[in-house]
Amino acid sequence: SEIYGRRLLKADWDEDKKNGKMVDDLAQIQNSLVVPVDDALLEAQFNDVQGKLNINDLVSPAVGTSGSVPNIEMFERFKRLFSSLSIDEVKVEALQDWIDEDKNPTNFEGAEDGEYLAAQPPYRTGEQPMAHVSELVLMLGMTVVEYEKLLPHVTALPVGHAPINVNTATEEVLLSLSPGLNKPLVKQLMQARENKRWETLDEFKSDPALAGLSLNDQYLSVSSNFFEIATQITLGDRVERMVSLVYRKPNDGTMQTILRDQSQKYLITKERVALQSGN
């Protein structure tokens, strides 16, 4: 089932390459696919994870060393995201301290080993990029309610390799891109992209909703390289489920599976469209 999804993603890349426009938008992933295969039923859904803020981009690789330095632009975006979601107990500084490699709190809002070792049971910070977004539950002050607020809008991907795709970004992520943006302006952006996707960042930045605003296009894109393939296979009364995080290489469209997760339920959430098994 994962192989089937990878083939579809490769076919999409081939089509973009043929057209000379490497662009990904919500229209390409708006439905789940239902395919009969022999006596089984295969359901597949694609999720573009680059429509979210990458937690690991709160730091950037330090030039000339193996360490990292704070990423100021992404830090400010996360601060605006936390504000729009009314998240107060968990601080962005704590997230940054979890993944940076030093032992010094960012400021009085941060948290390093000293704070976590005082917990019961005690544990240490990661001091490396998060391997999975579920590490968020380890943050001091994180509650189930706040974790569920964050989950639709954040991801954990390799540092510096997953710019935000403005064509697939959630409303809250778009709102985080500039201090001058507000909900009415973001609604205008979302309505605009329903009619026509942005094929370049210049097109996005020239949208009337952004007129006169200060917008840093660092870590922004109109295409995606990381996708979740959520699959469900039903055979009789047996159901197998899996979510695969795959990386589609931008230079040649080949696929690499980053991780697989068989622990989740309710994977297929989008409107189902039936395909013939030969498609």
C-alpha cells in the first residue's frame, strides 16, 4: 500500500517536471482514494506535512561547527502561532532549548536539564532535533489540550529541509508568517488560493492581502518534499493501518521512507473517491 502511494507521488513529480512547474497544492491531496485489490479494499490518503511549522527549524546549523544556533525568524513564527492558539503554559523557548545542543536556557522562559531533572520521574532534554512530533508531550507544562491544539499545525522534519508550503499551510500557520497579518487578511489569502494556487513565492508575496506588510520569505516555498501516506487495508474482518512519512527528492522525484507508524487509528479523514485497481 505504501508502494502504491509512492508511485502516485512520483507520477505527480513527473507531471510537474514535464510542465516545468514544481508546485504542490491542496487540490492534489483533497480526497482519499479507495481501490479494490483482489478480495481486499485499499484506502490511501496523502497529507502534506509542509503545510505546518517544523519544530526542528527553531534552530539552524552553526556555520563551521557541528552545533546549532537559534533561528530567529522561525522562533517569531512559533510565538505568533502559540499566541493565536492561546497556548500559555508551554513556551516556545522550552521547545528551542529541547532541541539545541547547549545547556543554557534561552531565557527565563526556557528549560534545560535542571528543570527536567527536578520532575518526577526525572529526565533530560533531547539536545537534538525531534524524531517525532509526539516528543512535544515531554515539554514542561504541556497538557493534552495544548498538545491537541498544536498537532494540526506543527511537525518534526529534518532541519532546514522543509520550508513551509504556502499553498497547503493551515490558517494558523499562514497567520504566523507576519506580525502584520490578522484573521481577515488570512481568510482573503485562503480564498485566493482556492481559485488559483501560487506558482512562485513572488506571486504569493504580491497577493493584495499582503500589500504593505513586512513578510520574510525565508523558509517559505510553493512545493513540498515531505508527505504522509496514510493507508488502510481491509480484508474480511481484518484491518491493517499504517502512516508512512516519505521524502520525495526534489532533484529526481525518487522516494525515501523516513518512518512508519502502525499505532494510529482513524487515518482516513478525507472524502473518499473510488478508483479502479488498474489506475
